Amino acid sequence: MFEFKIIAECPVTGARAGEFVTPHGIIKTPVFMPVGTLASIKSMSPDELKEIHSQIILGNTYHLFLRPGSEIISKAGGLHKFMNWDRPILTDSGGFQVFSLARLQKITDENVLCRSHIDGSQLIMSPEWSMKFQGILGSDIAMCFDQCCEFPAAHDKALEAVNRTTLWAKRSKDFFMSNNNPERQALFGIIQGSVYDDLRIKSAEEIINIDFPGYAIGGLSVGESHEEMYHSLEVLNEIMPKNKPRYLMGVGYPLNIVESIARGVDMFDCVMPTRNGRNATVFTSTGRLNMRGKNYSEDFSPMDSECDCYACKNFSRAYLRHLAICGEILGARLFSWHNLRFTLRIAEEARNAIINGNFPEYLENFKAKFHDNDNSEN
């Protein structure tokens, strides 16, 4: 059921345009995937997500296990039916919560003991736990249980996480192949290694040897510099299989996306578009804007004249600033709507540029126009 094929490749950078076939539709890559931690992309309805061309969304295994729980989702017929989304879904493994809940848990090769952030009850997380619940969720793409380490991390600590990630990947696949449905769900392996070249290579070789239909790059965008991220991607680009999708986890900053596409990445996800939107911060073709800025109070132009989203086509910066200053819910919705569409459009435009043979020009033009110096006046 799952098939990935490369439609076009940039001969200069190695950027790829591809198609990944899943039970709920074909994903055209490069692709950005909005994050729906609790089976909801914050402030957006499924129909609105389709309107902005969302091909695939994410759900969070740890959070959905706590609320609403496996019994309710199972009775609903899986995550697609529960949230009324008929396009592909990717679910993370819960492994990132091992990283983000570090003060609340104990990690061994066997499992992770932590306490719910909701009520303090004990939770035992393991590869088998993750695979079982992701099977109930019924996502199109499931992720292996892994360990992400903090940044900076000492080499020995990063090595420990790499070894454990390999061990857990083997256990994840063993349980998955025996208990899940490989015809309806693809299991991706995750490569760790922090910013150490030798550990990235070691992790990649071990995870690739286990053999998965797709591979994720984890443990980046956790505090390292952009240059360190790009270097790690360049190291991995040399050894990752060309015929399988590559997913850079947790990256949504616009410049990071285009630079990572230039280094062979196919898939991205991040909470940044909606999180920034709720704080009235938006990304535009010329850079980042804080829509609370006084200089927008009488600015009746759209947020981004190049954007085709509902907010940019219908409302002025002056009106949107008014919503932000007043704390109106509509403001948070419109800013999130715009940020999501802007980020999705980056992937669309990059794909078109790869297919049309002008990706290097697209990359340079994007970098020349997009600036992160916010000139708004508070």
C-alpha cells in the first residue's frame, strides 16, 4: 500500500519532489504537516485545513493516550473517524515526551516511568506501549519509540540515547509487525545523535539496517544553531536511502524549511505556526511581524500581499492589529490560519520549483526576501 517515488530532483542541491502513497491519499512532497496534539489543529476546523491545502496532519500519542484514552478512540473507530479527518495522519511515538518530561521520569532500556502532567498518575511508556496505542489510533504513519537527548549533550549521553533508540526501534518493529497492520500503517524509524557526526552516522546505519518504509531525523531544533542543524542534515543526506521519505521532526521556521529541503528533506512538522499565531506573530514573504505593533494601527494593506489565505484576502493589518490588542479569538484564528497557509505554501512553492528546474533560484530569492528583523513598533 505504501510507495514513495521521486518525481523530480534538483541536480544542484539534491532537493526532491516526490509522492508518498498512503491508505488515505497521496502525499506530495516536500510537505509541511500541521500539528494536532490533541486531535485538533488549534483554532482550525478540518474543512479549513483542507481549504489551505493540508495534506496530512499529526496527532500526539502521549497526550491522546491520557485524553480521551484508548477505549474511547477505539470505540470511535480510530483517530480519523474520531476527529472527522479523511486524509493521512502521522502519529508521534511519545518519545519526545521522554525528552520534554525529563524531570518526571526514569529511563531504562526496558521502559520509561513518568507521571501524567494532568493528574500525576504513573505512566509506563515503552516501544510496545507506543505501537499498541498507535495501532488503535490507526494513523497512516506511526513512529518508532525513541529517545531524544537535550542540547547540549555530552558525547557519552548522546551515545546512550542512540543505543537506546536502536534497541527500541527493533522492539517497535517486532511488535508492530506482529500486532499492527503493515498494509494500513507504515512505521518510520528515527535517527538520533545530537550534533555529533559519528553518532549521526552510527544511528543512521543502525536504523536503516532494521529497514523501515521511511526515516525521521530527530533531536534537531532543540537549541542547536541553524548551521549545526544544516551540517547534520548534510551528513545524513549522504547515507540515507534515496528511495524512501525523509522526515525532519519538529522544524517549522521558514528559513529552516527551505534550507532543509535543499539538503534532501521531504517532510516537516511543527507547532510554530499556530503557537505564534495565538501570540499575534506572523510570518510573511518579507519576514516576521508582530501584529500588535503600533505602526499597523492605520495600515490598511494585507498582512502579506503575496499570500492567498482567507485572512490576507479579506482583512487589513489595521483590523488584525485591533483584534490582537483586544484579545479577540478571531485574531488568534486568523493569525494561525495565515501562518499555516504560509508554511504549507513554502513546501508547495519549493516542490513546484524543483519540478520546474529552478529550485536554486527559488532558494536564493526566498533567503534574500525573508528577514527575521521585526520592525513593528510596540
